[in-house]
Amino acid sequence: MDTIISKLRTIEQRTGKTPAQIAINWCICKGTIPIVGVKSAKQAEANLGALGWRLAKEEIATLDEAALTKGFRIWQADSRG
């Protein structure tokens, strides 16, 4: 069984983005506003690499499935508020 980390690494090879940037983008694609912690300007700058692009629908589904198979709970508010 593939882990979510292996899925992030596969996407990393395609996009050239880091696993952290992919994870942040995944959250954005799910309609959330991720609040990430940084300890330096370098980390903040690296996190900006999560912006300006979108994961493919298939990649989002792949990450969702990998998260669910490991018992992670994914919660997302619906658009009705």
C-alpha cells in the first residue's frame, strides 16, 4: 500500500514542487486556508511555492484516498455555510 508520503513524492517528480508545497496546495484545492508555521524567512519563501498553480483533480483524489486509507479524517465545510 502506498503511503501519502509516496504519493507526495510522485507528484513532486511531476511538478518540481516540494512535498510541503504540494500538501499546502492540496489544502487550498480542498477549499481551506492552511495556516502554516514558519521559523524563518526562508521557510516562508519556500511555502510561497504552493501558490499560483493547482493540483490536477486526479492528484487531489489520489491524496484524499491515501489519507483515508491511513485513517486520517478529512473534514471540509460545504458551500452552504
